[in-house]
Amino acid sequence: MRCPKCKNLDTKVIDSRIAEDGKSIRRRRECEKCESRFTTFERMEFVNFVVTKSTGEEELYDRSKVERSIEKAVYKRNVDHTAIETMINDLENEWAANKKGITSKRIGKDILRKLKDIDQVAYVRFASIYHNFEDVRQFADFIKSEFE
Ligand SMILES: [Zn+2]
């Protein structure tokens, strides 16, 4: 953020608050060179779409749910969290752009597909939740078909 007075690029934030519209952040900044103060408004991007659950119920997409389910799968795995963040961001853009609407099943399937490239153990863990295997045999068959 460039200082409007001296054009210096180094400014520090001295105060941040949510603006009245609830969708932007108002920041008070101070130039580190000339010490002049100015205000910026930064817009927050919301990803907003409806998800149809397997029961047929509809609900507003909730990123924290997706994050929690992935956290379980990557638990104690040495996984790059930036890669996970990027993965969710990319998928959210795909989902939000889908005019036909998104099902929770599709969300699970997409995460599964992407996780495979990031971490194979996390992928298998996520798959076991997603496919809801009835017994060890089903699970073993899945692993076999995926990795052999
Ligand atoms: Zn300045």
C-alpha cells in the first residue's frame, strides 16, 4: 500500500475494523517515512453457494466443515498447509462457478481426487470416510484397486 503523500511503499497498519457493510475492512495506516496517516478499505471475498446434502436438504456452503474433514485426514501427516489452502481455494472457485449446483457428494469426491496428489495416506483416510466402507474387506479391495 503506497503512501498517498510521499509514495513510499512501507506503511504500517495501526487499526483494523470491519466496515458497516460487513464486507470490507477499514484500515488506518501510517507511512513509515513521512508518518502521514490514511485510511484504506479492503474488500473481503465471500464464496457463497448452496450445497445439496445426500438427504436432499440444502444448506449454505461452509468452508470450516471442509477444513475440518481434511484436517482429520492429514492429522500428524507432514503435509504442506499452503497446498491444502490452495486446493480448497481452487475447488471453491470450481464449485461456485457450477450453475447446476453442488452436492455434498461432489465436494467429497473432488477433495478426494485432489488429496491423492498431495498425500496418499491422507487420501486413503479421507476415502475411508467418504466411501463409508462396511467392512475391512471392502476397504482392502479399494486400496488394492487404487494402488496396484
Ligand atoms: Zn509518506
